[in-house]
Amino acid sequence: MGSYFLEILLLLAAAVAVVLAFQRLRIPPSLGYLLVGVLLGPNTIGPVVDTRPVQALAEFGIVFLLFTIGLNYSLAQLRALRNQVLALGTGQVAITTLVVGVLAWLAGLPAIAAFVVGAVFAQSSTTIIARQLTESNEADDRHGRLGIAMSVFQDVTAVPFLVVIPVLGLSVAASEIGSELAWAVGKALAAFLLVFVAGRWLLRPLFHFVAEQRSAELFTLTVLLISLLAAWTTSSLGLSMAFGAFLVGMMLGE
């Protein structure tokens, strides 16, 4: 316990020093956090922080961040952006995967490995994008909302990639790839419908009841429970925890 506590103190001290230096240099603090992870990670010379407990804490932080972002969205806003999100999001993922995959294949990688490299480059971090837009006060602008919506769309497209890539490694028939991909898409739709129904028929009366109690502690505990429950639900379906937190935040934002 003592060593773990010292590692946390070391991590926080390094984060404070690096972020302070980056702010003075007018560099986004998100890059500072990445630098701290590199410096204290197991792949560099110097002190090393055990990544397992830190990853668990970071996962909760991402869940609550995406929950907060979801509160600023509504179904009406997403419907207004649906054509741009679907068109631009699909085009970005498909074109990036194709271009980077072809370049990797021309560089000598096998076709399957080249596809994996292209798929990885097609993804982005919703957490970093959202944080950067928030720091620059652009999260509520149209381009900020569109960027975050496209990034969440990429989180959804990552699910089929996670299904297809292991299947490709087994060299199975195309029909099996199609069935696995359809199953992944079905799970994403099931998660959305589940959170949507729960938000419409369960969360509204629940939060009305909690609000009537006029207890800040009860309200906070209920928010924590609902956001983590949604994250656990999508994680159980093979999706990201952040995706579930974003969905339930959006339902409560209604």
C-alpha cells in the first residue's frame, strides 16, 4: 500500500510540473499528460509507475468525462447533425483506413497487417478531442459539437474493427466475418435502444423523485450509479464503457 501511495504521489507531482511547464509554453496540457505517461511508463529509463491501478482510475475518469459531454447533447441536436456525421464520419474512417492500409501494404506489410494499421490510424481519442475543445471554449460551437459527434461515431466503428481483426487472423470464411460483424452492429444498436428506453421510462421519474428529496448527496450518488451502470452495460456488450456513459448522459440531457 505504501509503495502504491508513493507512486500516485510521484505521478501527480510529475503531472503538476509538466502541465505547468506546458501552460507557460502555451502547449495543450493534454500533451503534457501524455508525456508524463511516457516518462513514468515501463518503456523508458527512470522511475516506473504500476499501470494497472492507474488504468482503472483513468477508465473511471473517461467514463465521467463522456457522461458530462453527453449532458450537453440531445437527440434533436444529433438528428440535425446526422447527415454530416454519417457522411463525414464514414468517409473519414473508410478513406483513412484505405489510404494508410495501401501505404503500409506497399511498404511490405502483409495485407491483413496493413488493414489493421489503417484501421488504427482511422480512430481518434474522444477524450483528448473533448478536453481540447473544452479548454479552448469551443465545445459548444457547431464545429466543436460536430467534431465530438464524429469522434463518438468513430468509437462505434471501432467495435466492428475489434470483431473483424481477430477473425481475419484466423483466416476463416467471409460468411463468418459477415455474421460476426452483423452481431457487433446488433450489440451497438441494442445498447442504444436499451439506454434510450431506460432514459425515457426509468431515469426521468427516478431523477424527479431524487430531486424532490432535496439532497445533494443522494443526487450525486444517483448520478454516479447511473453513469457507471450504463458504462458496465455497454462494456458487457463488448462496447466501450465511455460509449455507454455518453449515451446515458445524452438521455439525461433531454
